[in-house]
Amino acid sequence: MLAVVVAGSAVVPLLGRSSKHKAVSGEHLIYFGHLRHRTPGDVKTSLADLKHDQELEQISLQLVALAKRNWIKHKTLQAAMVLGVLGTSIVLGTYLVSRF
């Protein structure tokens, strides 16, 4: 059961609080949560207005944020797999012991 709970937590989005997202929506131009409220033309205009250094900052912010979230998901899924093997081993061991 623990493996199922941990595996479930690995697929739940790690988006944080919505109030925090609203506060930084102007700063983080390419975050998917903010992009869904914009039109392609609006995004194109905003990107065209950025200086090269600002473009790199936007990309860097998004890459680091995604890497942190994906690392947590990776470690959670890894733990779920270990717990799944452990749980299966316990069930199999219990079954084999009860047969003899």
C-alpha cells in the first residue's frame, strides 16, 4: 500500500501555491502555468521585447525550476519502486512460510 501511495505522489503535479504563481506571473514569461492564459501573439510580442540577457534569465529560471521538480519526482518514483519490490517480497515470503 505504501508503494502505491508513494507512486501516486510521484505523478501528482508539483506546482506550488497558486497565490505565489499569480505574484510572479509577470516575471516568469515561459512557465506553462502562466502561458495557458495567454495567446501565441501575446507571447511572441513579449519575447520580442526581451533583451538577450532577459531571454537567458527566463530560460534559466524555467530550466532550474523544472529540474528541481523532476528530481523530486524521480526520487519519489525510485522509492515507490523499491517499496513495491519490498512489499512483493514480503507478501511472497509470507505466502511461502505459510505453505510450510
